[in-house]
Amino acid sequence: MATPSNPLGMLFRAPAARLRWVALLLLVVGALAGLFVDPSVWNRIRGPLPEFPTKAFRLGLDLQGGSHLVYEADMQSVPEADRREQLNGLREVIERRVNAFGVSEPLVQTAIVGDKYRLIVDLAGILDVNEAIRQIGETPLLEFKEVSTEPARPLTAEEKKQLADSDAEAKKKAQDALKRVREPGADFAALAKELSDDPGSKDNGGDLDWFTAGTTVPEFETAVAALKVDEISKTPVATAFGYHIIKKTGEREAAGPELELSDGTTATSTVPEYRASHILFKKLAETDIVPPEQWKNSGLTGAHLRRANVLFDQQTGVVQIGLQFNDEGTKLFGEITKRNVGKPVAIFLDGVLLSDPVVQQEILVGEAVITGRYTIPEAKQMVRNLNAGALPVPITLVNQQTVGASLGAESLAKSLMAGLLGFAVVALFMFVIYRFLGVVATVALVVYAALTLAVFKMIGVTLTLAGIAGFILSLGMAVDANILIFERMKEELRSGKAIRDAMDEGFRRAWLSIRDSNASSLITCAILAWLGTSLVKGFAVTLAIGILVSMFTAIIVTRTFLRALAGRWMEKHLWIFGVAKRS
């Protein structure tokens, strides 16, 4: 029996009025979960009330439609001991490629059947996959790149127009602002805070502090030098940054460099020093439209890499990554390291930056070590990526199946119908056999279904036919828990116990059976999710979530509803529990 130190025991021994509030709260949570699952009805009738946010379920290939592709990897040039590792590396490369062209919830798996090494790619929602097939089928591209010193490409005619439009817009804003600045009583500092695009000075009212001649852009300095103190520029001043409205706020002489005189002595020169405030209206620069390339090709690619492996520093034990190049790669790598000492050399796989280690010295032996703060799993991942791009492992499309959107929609509709019919049959069974208890259990099951589907949607579970089957099975298990509880309650009622005591004893006696059966089911789900294929994993995940939520609804929700509704009137109407009237 529950003791006062047990929080659940204290909850269920609370006065009926308080339990009714808890039951109402659970109903509200269930209703909100239901709205999260399907807000369409609420959003149509909400009137002035706020709209409920919408989020679509993630549907698998069999429900949404899409394409199923099977590739075979040619491992003839790969040592047998390395083939499984190579296949995993190819899978990761293909996952990156699929994600790059925006496929929703792609699924990439490996399969080894005899001497066949295969990659299975499911692209949900993609029916025309010609471009995807082209990109997936390319051999992974590994590139070594240097820091680029080349200028950006020339602007196109459209980009030149964009640059000119930005210039004209900034100039127009500056001219309009100058009119406001010149109005009687205008506060330059306040207008700078309001209008300036210079984040470094606007909060200070546009103040740039003192600066020496020769330390700013020439156009700006020339304009400041021509102004008198407290004078404002008559027109906006154009520089590479944009258009400035300038107010000169100070001028003085400052000590300059030492000068050697003809008599051999030295004297300190003076240079003008200015102080000014400005209001800046930025315009686009060419580099804003076409940024210069950060990296350029070095000519060294994965074709020159013989092998990458995980190493450990003999002195410190720090994890490192070793690179071994072929003869041509050794020569290229030596040239690259010679001209990039102290500079980074970046490693890209399929255009994605893997690492950009700094060259410490010229390397001519064809072997290099990448150091960094790598963990062992991170180093293994990097080696797998490098080897996937280094070894020419072609893949061939051997099978392609397309699931039409209409067929997927039909499967989804049939699945939903099966779920609704199953729920209706279960509810009818509970009404007939358990009467009042069946009504309470059905309400709890509705809350269960809403909560479970809300969890699926919230954490992004991909629903497949197998996953829906797992959900429906968990619904049956939730009913099973209620049946265990209700049968124990009926036994206690027949023995003459009061309603509330029978409820408490029924839940207490049923709990061990519910706990053990659900624990064994969860262990099975964990094994299926660990060792099973994608479809089996989907089934296991949805079933496990359903089991956890069903335990909550059976032990908390159903019990709260029953305790909130329990009363002395039930003692005279035991037939509503399916129990004959006591003599």
C-alpha cells in the first residue's frame, strides 16, 4: 500500500475535489496534445483566438512516396580487411550529398550479402531523382587547398547595377539627412545615433575621437582638414565605405617623428591632429556582392593519397592523423608545404571542409601528421572520411523503385482507418465487459493516443507502416494494462472492500505485472532498434515510446480519473463495474 512518503500515494489520497482538478488538468494536457497533432479544426473555428502552430509529421518512404535506390560498391581494389570500413565511409559521404540537395529525412544504409557490398538509399518525397542519382553516383572528391590570394571574379552586369543602386540609395539618404542636420537647433549627436550605419561610433553620437593625419582614408581626411572647428560638411563626402556627413569638432598639433637637422642635432616635428564626428550611410562594396575566394586548388587530390590512419604521439600519447602520399603526391605535397609554412592547408571532401591544419615546416618525405585536439572517435571519423575520398571506389546503381505519392497516401489512409477501427473495437469491448471502468479507460486511451502522437511529432519520429503498426500494438498494450488493473479491482470489490480501497489495491496488485511485462517489451525494443533494419527500427522506436506513454496513462491518468469520480453512490451500483450486487 502507498505510504504518506510516497508522492503518488499522497496524490491519490488527496481529497476528491483536488483530484478532480488534477483530472481536469490531465484532460487539458490531452486536449492540447490533440491540437498539436491536428490543429486544423481549431484553426478554422478559432475566431479572434490565436492560431495553434502547425507542424507536419515526418512520413517515411512507404507513406509519403519517393524513391528507393540500391547501389553496389566495387571493392576489388580495396583490401578485404578494409572493405567494411570503406563502405561505412562511402555511406557517410552519400548522406552528406543527399542532405546537401535538401531531401527530407533521407535514409542511407549499408548491406553486405556474400561478396556484395551495397548502399541502400531511401529518398522520401522525391519522385524525380535523376539529379540525385547523378550526384550520389560520383566518386567522393577529396581536395587539398591553399589560402587564395587571387582577386574575386569580375562583377556581372546585374551585379554592377546592384552596386550602382546601392551607391545611389546611400547618397540619397545622406542628402536627406544633411537637410535635417542643417535645420536650426538640430542635434548632430542625436541624429548620428538615429541614422548612422557605423556601429562603432553611432552610440557615441558619431564621435571618432582624435586621429592623426595619414591614418584614415584620404577622402575623409581631406574633407575634415578643409572644415573649421564645429563646421559641418556642405555635401556628403564619398569614400569606399559610403557617404559621410562630417562635423569637425577639434584640431591641434601633435608630436610627430624625430627629424635630423643639418647640424647633426634632432628635433621633434609636429603633425596636425583632428577630431570629428560623422553620420555614415553605408553602400555595398564589390566584396559584399562577390566575396573573394578563401581557398584555391593546390592540385593535390584524393588520388594522390595512399592511406590515412590514426596515430598516437610516442611522447605524449596525443591522438594524431597520419597521411601517406604516392610518389606524385609526395612531390606535390612537398611543393605545397614549402610555400605555405605558417599558413593553413585545407582538406575538403565533396566541398565540405574537414580540417585546415597549419603547416609547421616543409615536408618532402610523403608522410605528414595532422595534430589537433582530436578524440579517438573524431580521429577515426576523419580517417574514414579521408580514405573514402582517397580510394577510387565506384558505386553502381543496381536497383531503383519509385513509390508514387498516391500509393503512399493510400497506404497512409488504410493505416489510419485500421487504427480507428481497432480503437473502436477495443472501446466497444471495454464498454461491454467493464462498463463504467471501460468508459474511463477509453477516455484515458484517447489521452494516451494524443500524447503519443504529439511525442512522435515533437521529436521528429519518421512514421512508416511498420512504425504505425508499433503504435497500434502499443495501444493494445495500454488496454492490456487497464484490464489487469480492472480485474484486480473487481476481485477486491467481490471480496467486500470499499470502492476506494478496491481501487488502491487493484492498482497495487497489477503494478508488478504491468512493470515486468512492459520492461521485457522495452528490452525487446532496444534489441530490435540496435540490430534491426530501418523498418524494424521504426517499429521498435514507436512501440517503445508507446509503451512508456501507456504506462503513464494506465498508472497516472486512469487512476486519477477513477479516484476523482469515486463516491459512495458507487457502493449501491456495483453493476457499473461488472460486479454483482453484494448481499
